[in-house]
Amino acid sequence: FALAPAPIALSFHGFPGTMAAPFIHYLAADRWTTPPDYAQWYTEKLALVPHTYLINDHRQSRREVLSVPPAGGPTRASLGFA
């Protein structure tokens, strides 16, 4: 995306927070996970999808937050997230 293969770049349904990247222009989100009152903290313009809640499950993409840690890694409980 940094090389701008398209004139407009939109982030959708991956990470509900800002990418803080000047080359991502819009974030498609819902008003529950990305409240419009917080728009000032996003580098993207918010494209709020009406009547929607975009479910986000961090366990699908972040192996280290699963209950079963990688070999030798800390557990959620040892990090205080029991």
C-alpha cells in the first residue's frame, strides 16, 4: 500500500484501530468498535457502516494470545490475563 497501487486505500475488518499510516485513507468500521467521537485519533477518515457491528476476534490472527502458549512462551495467566 505504501507504493500507492490504487488512488484510495481502505482498511476493512482486520484491525479496528488506526493503522497510523498516511497511505491508508479510510477505515471501514462500525460506531461501536470505532466511536465517531474518537475520529481525531485516527489517521484515516472513518467510513462508518450503518446498522453493523464488525466482530473482531484477536485469537484468529494473534497466536501469542491463545490460552495455549507457544513452546516456552508465557501463558495468559502468567501475564495477568487469566
